[in-house]
Amino acid sequence: MDAVYKFEEYLPDSIRSWVDSKLRDLRVMLIENGILADSTTGDAPESKAVTDAKSQLDSAKKELEGDKSELSKHEEDLTKDYGPDSIFRALRDRCTSTDSGEYTYEHCFLSKTTQKPKKGGGHTGMGNFARIESITVDEELPADGRGLGSGERIALKYENGQHCWNGPNRSTMVILACAEKDEIWKIVEEEKCVYRMEVGTPAVCGVDVQKAAPAHNEL
């Protein structure tokens, strides 16, 4: 291109104008097709082909990072304890609630427990899922069957809930027993901001508790 411009200097003015116009058109065409770098920009000259290649590379890098993040989440999920034969995997984040006095209590499997005031106001986090345990209970089974009874039961421990005024962070032990549907039977505040929730669910029916989780304590 430089050689062509030097040759143009020896041409008559009329022909030189025509050649100059054609050369400008040619340069624009070469730049647009990525053959010639655009020297009109303030940065170092770079052809359109190189610019497009860099843009595609950046997009590919972002897509790769997204795939890595998604893969990491799946790998982390595979290492989580969902109980024997992963019985709680399908229940994850599924919630059940019950009204009790001034509050509605909600339990979301392997996620969190929450206290919600009926008259408005902010919700109180009673704990976030920490682990699966087993616990020994010895209680008289109610006539309607909505209770823990006696024996080994699977328990879900929720910790590090909202801080309790002049006390610890709230925590909840959710003890599970066999039932036809997911339902909260009972909520007790055993100590200051330490709760016990009794929940029925078909997920634990027929499950070998000793294989489900390590023993915790007795009630």
C-alpha cells in the first residue's frame, strides 16, 4: 500500500485524485474484511480479524468460567450427605409450615428453619442446615399417630440462625418420624433460642436409622 502511494506522487493531479479516491475505498474494504489494520484509532493498529478473534476468545473464556462454576456446584452437591440412599435429595428445599400462637413456623428440608410473625414484621432465621444425625427418643405415641414414639429417629440439625438477644445464635433440631405427608407436629423451645421441631414425613418410612447418621443423644 505504501508503494502505491509513492507511485501516486508521479501522476497528474486529475489522475492522482481518482487514484486517491480508489485507494481510500480499497483501504476501507481491506479494514472491514480484517485484511488491513485500522491505523485511525488511538491504540496500536489492529485488524478487524484480530479484534474479532480476541472478542471470541473473551466470550469463550467467560463461558468456560461459567461451566467450571456449574461443575464445581455439581461436584459439591455430590459430596453432600443426603442420608441413606440419598433419600433427602428429592426433598431438598421443599418446605412445610404450621401455625403456632403468634407465629408461623416453617421447615425447609436441608435448607433452613424460620419463624414468621403473623402480624407482620421481619422473619427470624432459626438455623441453617448443618448435618444429619440420629437420636434416641422415648415418648408416648399420641392416639392420632402424629408423634415420635420410642426408638431411633433421624434428625436434621440446623445451626447459626439469627442471633438471639442476650443469648446464642438460634438453632433447631428437627426430629423426623414416619408419616403419610410432610407436616410439622410440634415446636418446643428447649433452651433460650434452642428449638426442637417434630416433623412427620414419608421420606423416613422404613429407613434403617443406624445407617442414616451417627448417634447424637437421647430424649
